[in-house]
Amino acid sequence: MAGAVDPHRWHDRLAELIAEYEVPGANLAFLYEGEVHEFAAGLLNVDTGVEATTDSLFQIGSITKVWTATQIMLLVEQGALTLDTPVSEVLPEFRVADPEVTKTVTIRHLLSHTSGIDGDLFLDTGRGDDCVEKYVAACADLAQNHPLGATQSYCNSGFVVAGRVVERLTGKVWDAALREQVIEPLGLTHTWTLPEDVLRFRAAMGHMDGKPAPVSSLMRSCGPAGLVSARPADVVAFGRAHLGTGLLADPRAMWEPQVDIPNPHTLGKQWGLGWILDEWQGRRVISHGGNTIGQAAMLWVLPATDTQPEVVVCSLTNGGHTAAFHHALSTELFAELAGIAVPPVLGPPAEPFQTDLERYTGVYERAGSRMTVSLRDGRLFLLNEVTGALAGLQPPLEIELVAVDDTTFVGRPEGEPQWLSAVFYELADGSPYVHLGVRATPKIA
């Protein structure tokens, strides 16, 4: 069973955890038994030495997608569209490379990452209010990562398109629509999207390899996919709104499973509408993570049970071993708040597992990433090269893949405390894929 919260302990514990995982600064807030507790530790920028405070803004990255999905669901509840409305019905000018997908991809496909549209187009279309419109026009060249609805693959592009749907139906730019639909109704005072607004507050700088990142944030055109900055207490308030009727009439509609995640070992087992869905020891968990340039965020929402109160936790960080930090933090925190064990990160088996490694060798590629799987001295290696606009921000990464079973492998980058998981699988038509980092990547050679 969960016990009482000791605020003094968590103040000290957060500082210990960021030191252990080399995180420059962290900001934490959680809702427990109706009260929000806030903590901060470390620095917003190691060069300036400015300290993190509970009202400091961090970039929440892809948690933004749940906000955009919420905007869409508000419009669904108003009758402006349905989840199965084709995107082309709202945006007649919308195009992707596949003409059939252009006609038939729906809002549901976008919100559940099942459109198959190549998802990692990071394109700077300027700072004007037409930047999302211009981004969507550029999607005309995007190929299919997988056939429509055939599997799940994380799709930033799809959420920018969803943001454009919001713009068309509200008559406002995405940033303004978000403020009117979500931020102001929830009374959030420390949630912004544009850097000139963020700079009015204490704001975290992302860090890479222990140094401030070369740029502060993604381009404005990617706003609906990942450009919200906030303090964690505001993100907790947003999460709490999904447990009641303070925003949506039926927020639980977003928790309905839409697709199984082929690699369930990373963030969860299924995707809903925006939300990632999982279960820990029989307790429902809805969550989303966010990774942007040198910053990483997590939001977990646990609905109340007959014996346990609702719990909402948001943790924001600006560099270091963030995945391991968030897992350590959540493991300790949810044991205390909810009396449940967070599933351990998948690692190598106790005894080596023998399988045919040769069948997985080859080249796997999608927009933004090229992975080469090779066999050397009886060991399997994966080399990941970032391509496109973000190529210069991340060097090539090679990891050895260790078999857990016939299709599941784990690997650990040099210097990282936490293992990554990869699942090799085939679509219904027999096409080979690897699922890594919640993305499906097809084998091309």
C-alpha cells in the first residue's frame, strides 16, 4: 500500500537522482490525494548557473501530441468532424506521395500513429503564422513507411497535419487555438509555445554531452507535434483534466486501445488516441513521453481505483541519462504513491539465447533514419544514422544486439546505463520490419 508523501525527502531525493544520472536540472510535480507537490533541483543551464525552480519552464516535447489530440477531440465532441473523417475532407489540398492514402487516411490514423506516413520530417517553414500550412504542403512528397493501418509507427508528421486540421476548423493558428481550447480553460499560467513567450520565464536549456545544445528548440512548423514548454504543475493539471469532465465531456474515449505496439518493451503495450496505454500490476496507466533537443519529459496518469486515489506525475529534465533517470524516479515514486511496481527495463536473458541472426541483417530505412544491421564474428550489430534536418545534431550510434527471444533483442549504447529494445517482425503481407524507439522501419536491402 502507498504511504504518506514526505515532501522533504523528495526534495533531497530529486537532487540525488539527477546527480546519479548526470542530469543538469529537473522539475517534478505530482498529484496525490488531491494535492499537487512540486520539486526542482539542479541547473537550467550549466554555462549560466541559473538554478531550476518549480516555476521554471522546460520543453515537454512530444507530450504536446496529447494536447493536440485533445484539441481534435474537443472538435469531435462539438460535431465539427469524426475520428473516421478523412483528412482530405477537412483539408482538400492535403497530399502525400500515395494517392490512395491521400484520399483515405483518417483523423483516427493520425492520432493513433497508424497512418504509415513517413513521420520524421523536420522542416523549417519559417516563423510566420502560415508555417504549419506550409509544412503540410511539403508533405506531398512523403512516402509510406508502411501501408495504411498495417502497424504502428510514431509519426510526428501526422500530428502536424492534425494541427492544421485544428487551424482549418477553428480559423486560428495552432498556437492560438491551443490557448483558447485548452490552456485558458484550465487556467494554466506557465504553458507557452513560442520562444519569445517562454523567455519571459525561467527557461531550461537542453544539454547534449553535458554541454548546452547548439539550438534551443525545434522549428515552429513542428509545433503541434512537440513545441509546448511548461512547468510540470501545469502539465499535471492537464493530465488531471483527463480524469474528469473539466475539459472533455468524455476524456476516457482517448484511452480506448487503437493498436498494439509491436515493441511493447519501450513505453507501453498499446496506443490510444494520443495516449500510450499500459497496465502495471493490474493498474491502468496512461502516459506519454517527450524527447526534444537535449530535453526529455514524462507524464504518467493513473486513474483512481476502489482503493487508491488518482495519481498524476510529470517529470521534466534537460539532459543526461534521461531514460534511466525517469525509470528510476518512476519506480521509486509509484511504489510510494500507489504501492505498485513499475515494470523493469528489458535486459539480456540470464542465459544466452541462440537464434538465427543472419535473417535480420540488412538495411532498414525511413525518413530521418537509416539502420544497418550486420553480423560480425557471430554477433549482431545495429548502426543507426540520423538523416535529414537533424542529422548534424546526433552522431551515428552503433549497438550490439543481444537476443532475448527469436524476435526481441536488446542493446545498450556505450556509456548509457539503460538498455534499448528492438523487435523484428513481419506485416501481414510478409514485409520485414524492425520496431525500435516506437517506430517501424522497413527493410529495404
